[in-house]
Amino acid sequence: MNSTPDLPGVSAYRIGDAAARSGVTAANIRYYEKEGLIEPPSRGDNSYRFYGDGDVHRLRFIRLCRAMDMSLDEVRTLLALDLRSKADCDAACVALDAHLGHVRERLRELRSLEKDLIALRDCCDGTDAQCHIIETLHARADRQPATQPQRGRAARHV
């Protein structure tokens, strides 16, 4: 634990310490600052960033939400809510219900992908002169329509 030079006795952690205490990498801490999920930290005379216990808790909260596959916008929504407000409780339920919808859609996509991969795997038992898996993938690639590169964010949630 490193105290800021101008605030003796106040818990303050440099970015590496905050990363170790929160389980969030230093690179992600900087990214979350850039994205506005955490406030820019105070800086000491040496320009080191200093994070307090509240920042470490917020980073743990973000890490927990991200581990539940929430988008940054969903995390931002939850961070903005007050745990003592009934209206905010309702908003949290709405946010979680929406996230459940995304997760359920992704599960449907993954089940379809699993079936497709099983069918692809069943194309080849390794006994023929050529690999039918590779052959099938090449055939599928030839059937793919030419499309323009997508700009912006993907339509998918995850």
C-alpha cells in the first residue's frame, strides 16, 4: 500500500497495486478510465496514478459484471444505479432481463454452431486419401458471397 505524498494515512494504491487488489489488469484499468467507468485517479507529484479503496471496489464490480459477459454499456448502466433506490432496483432488473435475453440468444447461436461443427467433424474419419473436413471448409468458402467489410460495431452482443 502506498499513501499519496499529500494525503498521509489515506489508502492509495499505484496502478499495479490496484490491479493486484482488484484482479483487473493495469491495461484494463486505463481502458476503463478512458471509457468513463472509473474516474481518472488523483496523481502524486511523481505523476503516478493513485487509486483508493472505492476505486478498487468499483474495479472488482466491473470485473464481476464482465465475467458475467456484460457489455461495457450494461456495466455502465449498473454502475449508475443507487442500491438504495426502488426505481434503480427496477432499472437493474430491466438491465439484467435484457442481458439474459442476449445470453439466451448467444446460447441458441452456440447450439447451432455445435451442430454445425459436429456435422463438419462427421465428414471425415481420417481413413480417406484426403481430409473431407478441409475439403468441406474450402467448398463452403467458395460458396460465401462477397461482402463489404463491416464498419462499426458488430451486431452481436458479445
